Amino acid sequence: MTKHRITPDEQAGLVRALLDALNPLASAIRARATGQPENRMWDGDPADAALTVLATWKVVDAEVKRLTEGAARTAGSYGASYEQLGTAWGITRQGARKKWPDAVPRPSAATPAPVTFELFGGEAELTQDPATGHWTWAALAADGSRGTPAPGAAPCTSREEAAAYAGAHLREFGTPRA
């Protein structure tokens, strides 16, 4: 597994940036808890102040986890695999899948290709909506009339149901009218 190392200067800069972000947050949390002004963070019991700092790190940790999950999802949305996510984080593929279970989109079931059939001298096409899984139909009967589901009709929940509606239209208008 690849280890991403930072230089001592980069680490010192990171620590400074984290402390610069943490200190005002800790002061604000402590001020709300004690009613004291933010600039009096360390007045009073030093253990209480240090515990406020610890609690603030917990807040920062939760936010880092949220941001980390967002980065993993972004990488997954651009095609990164769990193996690649694991390598970047220094864990196994299985560890990455467990850590970020929804980061890599699962392959969706392939939407069936439209189905066409001829019946009673006409032709019908059945298609499935990939978002809902519902089926719809369109038919061109032998007499030239076109048929589709009526506006507001309940969706067809199976290909067979859509075929039945299309077949009924083809049968009804199967003989060209004189």
C-alpha cells in the first residue's frame, strides 16, 4: 500500500493551520459553556479548559470524517475503485468498502433494450424507464392509428402488461378501415 508522506515543514504547517482553526472554535465553545468572554478561555480550572480543547478536537474529527467521506464519494463518482480508495487511505480494498460503503456506485442492472413485436399487421415497441422500472408501450396499428398509454393511466409494472396493452391496440385496429 502506498504511503503518502509529508515533509517535516508540511507537517509543521499543517499543525499550525489546525491549531489556528481549532483555537477560536474552542474559545467559542468554552465561552458558551461558562458564560465567560472568549478571550478568557484559560481562566478558571485548567483541566476544564483542556477538556474543552479535547471536546473541540472531537468536533473537528467528526468534520474531517464527513469531509473524508465526501472526498471518497467524489473519487468514486469519477470512477475510482475501492482498491484505489484503500490504497490512497492506506487500507485494503475491503477496508475501504467497509469505511465508505456508498462511495463507489454499484453497477446498475442493465436496462433492457426496447422490445419490438409485430401483431395483427402492426408493430409495437415496449420500453422500460430506468429510473422507475415501469414499462410503457407505443403501437402503430395496421390502419395507421398510433396508440400509447392514456394520460394518467397507471404505469405498467411488467413487460408482459405493457405488451398486453399494445397487443390489444394492434388487435383493435388490425384491419385497415375502408
